[in-house]
Amino acid sequence: MIRLWQRLWWRLWLAMLATIVLVTLLSFVIVRVLLDPEHFGPMADALAQEIAATLPAADAPLAEMQAALDRWRRSTDAALSIFDAERRRLAQAGAPLPPPRRRFDDSHWMTRWLRDERGEQHAPAEKFFDRPPQIFALRLDDGRWLVVGRDLRLRRLPFGGALWFGLLALGTGLGAYPVVRRLTRRVERLQQGVDELGRGELHARVPVEGCDEVAQLAASFNTAAARIEQLVNSHRSLLANASHELRSPMARVRLALDLLDTGRSAEQQQALKDEVRRDIAELDVLVDEILLASRLDAQATQGIPQLQFERLDLTALAAEECARAGAVLEGERVEITGDARLLRRLVRNLLQNAQRYGEGGPIEVAVRTVADRTELTVADRGPGVAEDERPRIFEPFYRARGVAESTGGVGLGLALVQRIAHRHGGDAECLPREGGGSVFRVTLPRSGRSG
């Protein structure tokens, strides 16, 4: 069982949260160093008015004034000072503030740097405030002055800003969670699809959501799963049909061997021996074609570059096979890049198919160049292939309606033709022929394709 901290969505969420916290912290530092909010709570002048209403009278003992300032200091965290009409300090709470400016006879705002009549700077304000604070001097009705200084930096917020920082981090974390969770849910669905495929459920697919890398990965998985399902089904069909096709010649060989022991004449025994040889030859062809089909499938699936691609004369290769089969060849000299052994097998299988089903009619072969591609056609005058059967004629072990096993062949010849064409970057198709018969057309690129 995967622990919580090992899950991808949890680690992504924590990583995003940590990033947001770091950015927030840097923002806090920038605000702390470079910026000053305009106000937090009452402005200094409003606070001074509120405090002035509670101050003792001018003739009250200084201890009462000090006690009043201390109470306000504890509740507002402001720096407070009281000066007499001559601007002499009477009491203070917090850091010492500069006296009101002598050039003002009424309430006024004071700046960070204050100078008295002698031009001397008041250092205490600089020591207490390392940022420009709000400093307001309020003239009371009895002639005294109340000076209020408010530090507006973030560290003066409740809990030193920690509360606001925590709320910001919590809010950003909660906002990031749905985004991260949605992403990782798609990854989890992809993982479930992989697990299903690993358990042998070849129909397993995953939904493609969005258009990002995870969606591309899901699409790639679906493509790979479909290819695996197709390959496995093809191998299952190949194995099932091969076992069926192997039974007939093996049964005939077994029967012939049994008949040889029944005291037949020399002529009969020779006929049986010839039959056995034909059956063995048929078995040999069947096994060879099964192995070749399996090898081509494996190379196409695993990307094994085992084909010997070279520059060759397709017309000359076709001429050799036509001479052996008694077919007529026409066309120009065409050179392509490909595997000579496989292309020879392709031409031979097409010619054998035409001989087997062409009902003894003439076989016409043509090689020509069309644009940047090469076309090889083999035409016969047989019964032809029904339109609805043409797409299936290249399936392994498929026989058209009305074709009996006695005609020969095992149903792999045309399947190999299409596989060889695909391995060369081309295709094969079955077309009707005007006047009766079929035309098998193979289209290949002249440059070939890397094996």
C-alpha cells in the first residue's frame, strides 16, 4: 500500500504549496522593506482626538498623565508624548517622539526627519521608526500638545503579521489543491488502465481529457493498447488457423503411411509416396509462411531493423518470377529501395495466387512509376472477388466464398503480400478487372522505408 507522502498528488500539492509560501514570504519581505501601507486602523490624527478626550486636566499630577498614556500605549501600540505650551515634554509612553514644530501654532503632521530651531535632528524617532511613520501633533484646548506616532509596518499587525501570512498561505494552498488533484486523478486513471492491460484485459482504454502532456500520454497508451490487442488477436488467429491447416496434410501423411503397409502394388506405393512428398512440401510451405508472418509482425511491433534494404531493379526481379510462372510482363525499368528476398516473395505469392484462382487464363504483370511511387499489378481472368470480400482477402487464412481447400494454398500468401508491402512503406489492394477477373495492385515508395 502506497503511503500518503509517496502519492504523486500529495507531493505535487506540497511542492506547489511550498512554492506559494516561498513567493508569499518574498512578497512579505518586499513589502516589509520597500513599501508602507497607507493605514491600518485609525489614522494618527483620529487616534490623537480620541486620546485627548480622556486625558487628565492640565493641572493634574504628572503621574495621572503618565498612567493615561500607558493605558493607551498598551491598547494601541502607539508611541505617545505630552508637551506643555512651551513644547517641553511632560510624559511619554513608548519611544520618545519629537516635539511639535515651533513654526506651527495649530495641530499638524510631522515628517520622519525633524529639526528644531538649532537645526539638530531628533535621533529618537529614527531609532524607533526605521520606516516613515504617522506622527501627528494635536494642540489641546489648554495649550498642551499631544503627539501620537503610529508605526505602520506589517510587523505591527496582530501576531507580528503571522496571522495574515498564515491565512494567505492557507488560501493559496486550498486554491491549488483542486488543480493538483485533478491532474493526479488523470494519472491515477492512466495507472489503472496500465494495470488492467497488465492483467490481460486487452480492451483496457483510458479517457483522453484535456490537451496537455497527460492527455498525450493517455492517447499514446490507447494507441499502444489497441496495437497490442490487434497483435495478440492476430497471433491467436494465426495459431488457431495454423493448427487447423496443419491437420489436413498431417492426416493425409498418416493415412498414406498406413496404406503403405497394406501390401499395395509398386505403382500404388509410388503414388502414395508422391502424395506424401506433396503433403510434406505443403507442410513446409505452411510452416515457412507462418514463421515469416510472425517475424514480420514482431519486427513491425518491436521496431527490429532486420530487413536488408538495398537499391534493386524491381522490373528485373519481377521478370525472373514471371518467367518461372509463365506470366507476361510489361512496363519500364524501375529501381526502388527494399529487401530483395521479401519483394521476390511478394511477387511470387501474387503469381501463385493468380495461377491458383485464374482458371488457367493469362496472367499479366505490369511495373510502372506513378508520381513518386511504384505500382506493381498482377491481373488474372479468374472469377474475381466479391466487393464485400475485397478488404478481407488479405486477412490470414481467409478464403473467399466458394473456394475449396482443394484449390491449394493455406490462406497466408496474400496476407504476406500486404505485410511485406507495409514493411516497405506501401500497401496492397484487390481491384476488379474490366472484362472479369481480379487485379492485385501493390504500391511502394521508390525510396523505400528503413527496416
